[in-house]
Amino acid sequence: MFGYDWVVIGGAKPFYEAYFSLLQPSSQAWAMSCALVGCLAGAIASGPMSEWLGRRRALLISAATFALSALGTGMADRFPEFVLWRIVGGVAIGMASVLSPVYIAEIAPAHNRGKLVCLNELTIVLGILAAQIMNWLIARPIPSAVTLLDLQASWNGQTGWRRMFEVALVPAAIFLIGLLFIPESPRWLARKGYWDRARSVLAGFGGSTYAEDVISQMRVSFSGATQGSGIGVHRQARLRPILVVGITLAVLQQWCGINVIFNYAQEVFSAAGYALSSILFNIVITGVTMCVFTFVAIGTVERLGRRALMLFGCGSLALLYVVVGYLYHTHQGGLPLLVLLVAAIACYAMTLAPITWVILSEIFPNAVRGTCMALCTAALWAACFILTYTFPLLNSAIGTAGTFWFYAAICAAGFLFVLTYLPETKQRSLETIQQLWQP
């Protein structure tokens, strides 16, 4: 659901822009980035909410919000209504982006926690692919020399873009129903004093011996834990180094620039020489690539480790963007540029996209994991808002080539940060990882 709602706007973009007569870059950027305001709010709210209500109940609220926003966006007749419902959808995305990896990390055994959190990324990618395929199937054929007025009067411009958003009701319903059959997080239950229920949930995943071992580790963890569940955790000296690492990685995942290929596919592929009909198919290619290479992440995260994959991702993206920028600069479009963009997406899909969520879900102490994860995810969505809003402005000011070179520099800086500050966390329990940050 998260993936579908996030990416569906990329295919609907030329049609709703025609419907609402969005001609200024600032209006187009606001339409694309307004959901990120909701993402930021949802991420911030999810921390205290999940600590109070529990991970499962907070996820149920997120699922219901997804369904409401899908229906409202599809029914919007004025641009302010469209923006409002996109912000509501953003709230759901922000909540789910925090709660899903935290929940998975808190129920998963240490030896396959990375794989299971990567599976969360796989579901996001499948949602992205579903959105791209549905956009391609819903959109009717578009003439190569179409004008804005033609798009505005067409079925795509009047109805098609609405159907693209409304289809999100299906994954929202599946998400909501599925949540009715999952248990509460055992670590949240333990923190609230429900030790017997926590033991029962853990036994269901790994047997009674595993449950007792984890219960014993949790008792030690909570007995000496950094307490607090409010935003004030950033003032606690012991948490600051972890928060700096978490927030920096969250921002890096967005400022590496890959999301502009999804959110501004029309501009990116148009600059490469592709017509609008071809662009919709190219978007599907990028979705398939994301899906395939997420499986690579699942297969390597426990073997190669988080740190090695992050280093590979940052370094490879920096090099690819340098070449992509050169091709744009020399006006060499077509297949070579498409191959490089797809390679960048493949690299991102097996490294920064899933591994960042794995790291964020496991590096924080049990007592404040929900709140710290919310702070990092809020930083991620704030970074995504800046990325999404500034791309049209950067693209206009320094060109597509200069923009990709700018992202290359950020990826190079990210490589140095990971190399210097990120410890390896593979095959360690959450309680053992907590001890890595002890002074």
C-alpha cells in the first residue's frame, strides 16, 4: 500500500496537471511534494502513538487512512481538495514507513531480521510496480503531438488519473484485513509489563527456548534502558550519536536522488528523448528492476552485511550519476541513458532502499525505538520533500546534467560517512546492538 500510494502520482502527473491547469513549476512541484507534508506529520505522530497504543493498533489506523485518502483523491474536483487528500495519504505513508520496519524488527529472530525487514521493502516495491502497471493499463493511448488542451479534454485527463488513485483502495483493504490477524510486538508488550503475552508471541515465532532467551535479554535491556518516549530523547547524550547516524542515513537515502526518476519520470525520460507513451512503459521497466534487485538485497543482507551494502550503494550511485550527467550534458539520450538509469535503480534497490530501513529499525534501544525511528523517518520525509520540491528548480537552474552531478557529490559524501561512522549489525540481537553504543 505504501509503495502504490507513493508512486501512483508519477504516472498520473501529466493528466491531473492538465485537468487542474498546473502550468507553473511551483504548482507542479507542490502537487508532487504536498503528500510529503503528511508523511512528515505521520512519521512524527507514529512514534508517540505506537508507544501508547502499540504497533499493531497504530498500523490499523494507518491502513484506514490509506483507504480514505485513495477515495478522496480520486473524487477531488478542485486542486486544493486534491492537495488535502494527498496530504492525508502522506500521513498514512509516514506512519507505515515508521511502524512496519519497527514491528518486523521487534518480532524477528536476529539471524534473519535483515531479510525480514528487506521483505518489507519488497512489499513496498511490489506496490510501486503495481502502481506503475496500473497506470500503464489505465491510461489510454496518447498521440505523440498531444497538446495540453488535448490532454485536458481526453479520458485520461478527465477520468483516467482518478482511476489510478482509486485503485489504491484494493491494497488498502488487503493491508487492513491482514493486520487483523497479526500479534502485537513482543517488545512493546514487554515494555508495558505484559511479559506473559510477550513470551507467548515469541514462542510462536521461535519456540519456548528462544522465547525465554529473548525475555531474559529484554529484562536486562529494560532494566538499564534509556527511558522516555517523547521528542525530548534527542536531548539525551547517550542517544545523540545513534540519532546522528540514523538521521544522516535517512536523509542520504532520499538525497541520493533516485526518487526523482520515479516522481519526475516524465521530465527525466523526456530529456532523454522519449515520448509520453514510451515513458509510461519505461516507468514499468524501472518498477520491475526495483522488484528484481530487492530480492538481491534479501539474499545478501545477512551474508555481506549492512555496512558493505551501503558502501557499495553510495559508491556505485556516485559513479553512475557522473556518467548519466555526462550523457545529458552531451545530449546523448535513448537506450544508453535508459540502461544507466535502470542500473542506478538496480543499485539503489539492493542497497540504500532496503538496507537503510534495516539499520534504522535495529540500532535504537528498546525503550525508545519507536520514538527514535519516528524522528529519523521524519527527517527522511523532510529530506524527500526538499528533494521532490527542488528538482524542478534545480533542473531549470543547472540542467539535468548538473542536477545528477549534484546527487553524485551527495552519494560520495555518504560513502565517506558510512565508512567512518556505521558499525556492522548483522547477526546480532537488538539487545546486543544496543550495547554497541554504550560508552
